Amino acid sequence: MVAFSNLYSSTIKFVSEISSPSNEIVELVKGTETVEPNNIPVKFSKQAIRSSLSASTWDGVFAALFGNITSGVLLSNFLVQLGASSVEIGILSSIPMLVNFLQPVGAYLAGRSTSRRNYGMLIFGPSRLLWLILALGIWFVSRSEAHQHDLLRWTLATVVASNLLTALGSPSWLSWMATLVPERLRGRYFGIRNSAANLTKLISIPLLGLVVSAWPSGMIRGYGLLLLLGVVFGLISLGCQIFMVDINPQEQSAIEDRGNRGTLEQGSPAIGEEENSLTQNFRNSQPPVPSSESPIPHNFLRFLLFFGFWTFATNLSSPFFDFYLLNDLGMNVSLVTLYNSLSAGANLLMFIVWGKLADRIGNRPLLLLVGILVAVTPLFWLGTSNNSFCVWFWLPLLHLFTGGTWAAIDLCNNNIQMSIAPTRNQTNYFAIAAAVGGVAGAMATTAAGFLAHFANIGGLLGLFAISAVLRLMALVPLLFVREQRSQSLIQVMRSFKQFCLSPAFLRG
């Protein structure tokens, strides 16, 4: 509890910045006012862009609430209450990744649409409403233990259907954000956005876990109530996107097909009269623009090799940490949610730091250096137990460390894709990367469930050790990925010291 109190106190200085994101967005926009304007499908005013990025931040906050309820420790605890085995946990954990093989289909469908916003509403709306069916099912059949296995199948069906739809919508959303956020400020903006989401997680996860564990009718029905609330949060998240500047993929493709030499139409939608200098990513993508018949650039192929191998290695262990605490160590869900809030708090603090550093030195060197720390993290789980030392010191410290380091991985993995993917058919490149990572992650979680249950490798702890070795090996292909604006590792070590000690960084 002392660690939690100290962490919460240290996040107070960030709350005013994150709870009123428009002030920070104004500074981001001002930082781009000296950039030469570019030819883009429509005119955007500075105010429209500020509103869009602020709305996207609030979208992330409510999406985090929805995700906290429909995944992670709360869903794991629900499955444990239903008597799920490690094999079933592995299969369920693999579904959100396996369905990503449909992302190229989603990229094609999104490219045929005329509105990023409307396409997202059409896809993400039903994907979130599907959880309402499971919530009602929990309340109707949970009274009988004989129906608990039926609930497990209902959960499986809901996870499959919801994530299938999400996979169809993700490439369009990522391309939308790549258009609105300029490359040289992506680290800072997504650091703010992700910190806002993690502040939400920091506060909400312990409260939600307490509601589930203390619900008078049992934890299963308590989770059903949270699902109803989660659907509401998910719909509010989509409502925030109404206030974001829309993009027409047809107009965007037309500009690219003309070699980015088109001019702005005089009769563009009257969002404002100023030219938008924020969407310069149509111009400053580093690799050359391929023709429609060109293969995937070698540099992007090298990134796919790293991304697929890394996703496989991390998902051999990551989905099973909460299951290990709940099932093997028999911890209460409220304590496990407290650990998760510590991880979210570390994410909150470090996303802003990593974002500024990524803008300064590049995403690739940060992935390499922090990736080594993330790679060895599963080894720290070896020897953990439910004694007082582990419960109140080691496990909280481990979750703080994990949250802080994964903030860099999540941020830089997304940003490096935006940096090295060619601008022509960029949505397709995002979809291919997601499909590769999804299939690799699904294979890993499914294999891990069977290995932990049937193979003589020492259970989950043996699986954690294997994951650490493979994570280190997965970093090798990243050495051959090239990213403009990235510094060498030697330069990074010098810059890191100067950056952390600089007055500008200390002032925030």
C-alpha cells in the first residue's frame, strides 16, 4: 500500500495536463506553425486540429475504461471463476491476435469508404455492443453452476466476434491518426494520449476489482454488471470521434496518385480557412513511394521479421502473468488489480518521458535498449510466491518496472510503423504488420497454454524462462531496420544522459 500511495502522489503533477489535454494540444499545434503547408485532400484550421487531437485523447480515456473491463485481469479473473484451464486461457488470449489476419481485408474495405469516421462507427459500434449480450447472459444463467461452462462458450463467442470486427477497423483508425499527427511530434502526442489512458487505468482498475470481489451475489455476477458499464464507456469513446476532423480515403488516394502534386480545392468543407500544416506526413515518410505493383520494401520486411518474432516471444508469457497470480498463487482479484494499477501508473509517468526521448533520438534505438530490459523481465518472476516479501515488495516493484518499460515498447512500435511505412497505401502496410503480429501472438498463446498444461517444462515458470530467451533473440532483426532521424546506439547513450539532465527536460 505504501508503494501505491507514493506512486499516486507522484502522478498528481500530471493530472492537470492530462485532464485538460487541449492546453497541451495547443502547444503541439504551435510547434508546427513554421512548417511549410502541404497539398492534402481538405483544408483544416488550427482549431479543428486542436479539437481533433483533444477529442482523440478523450477517446483513448473512455476506450481504456472499456478495455479494462473486457480484457486483462478482470476478464482473467472471470475465466478463473468459471473454472477455465491454462489451455482455455491460452486459446482465449490468442483470439484478439489471431483475428488480426483480417486486417488486410479491413484496410481494403476502409480504402473503399469515403469517411474514416463513418467507417469506424460502422465497425467499432457493433463490436462493443456485442459485449452487452454476454452481460445479459451472465445475469440470466449464472445462478446455476451447471451453466458455467455455457458461460465459458458464450465468452469465447463474444471475444471472437468482437475482435473480428475490431480487426477490420484498426487499420483505418491507425491511418487516420497517422494523417492527423505530424511525424516529428508523434512521440510527444501519443505519450500524452497513452498517459491519459493509463491514468484512467491507474484509478479505475482497483475500484473495478473491488466491485467484483465485494459484489454480494458473487464475482461472476459482479463482472456482468461491469460489462454493462463497459459497453456504455465504449459507446462514449466512439462519440468522442465525432469531434475529430474526418478524412476521405478516396481524396487521400487521389492526391497520392497524382504524385502529391495536387492543389487544394477552393470549395473544401468549411472547417476553416488556414492550411493544415499538421498532416505533413503525406510528405515526410522516409522510404520512396512504391508503385501499386511494388513489393513490400526490404526495410519494412525486416521490421515485420522483428515484429512477428517479438510478438511471439512476448506472448509466450505476458497473457499468463495474471493467471499465475490468480490460479497458481491463489491471490485475491482485488490485490491483482492493485498490481495492475501500479503498472498503469508507471506507464502514465513514463509515456511522456519516452515520447519526448523518441522524438529526440528516434524509435529504433529506444526499442533496442528498452527491449533488452523487457526481454529479461520474465526471469524476475522465477521464484515468486505468495509470501509477504513477494506480495508487498517484489511483485509491486516488478509491476512498476514492467509498466515503465512497456510504455516505451508500445509507443515506439506504433510510431516506427508510421515512420517506415510508405505513404502510398499506408493503411495496407499497417494491416500487414498487424496480421503478422496477430498470427504470431496467437500461435504463441495457444502453444503456451498447451506447454504449461501438458509439457514437462516446470509449468508457467518454465514458460516464463523460455519467453525471456526468445525475447532476446527477437531483437536481432531490429538491428537491421533503418529509420530516418534515428541516432546510433553510441549517440543514444550520450544523448540519454544529456536529455535527462537538461533544464528543458527537468522543466517538463
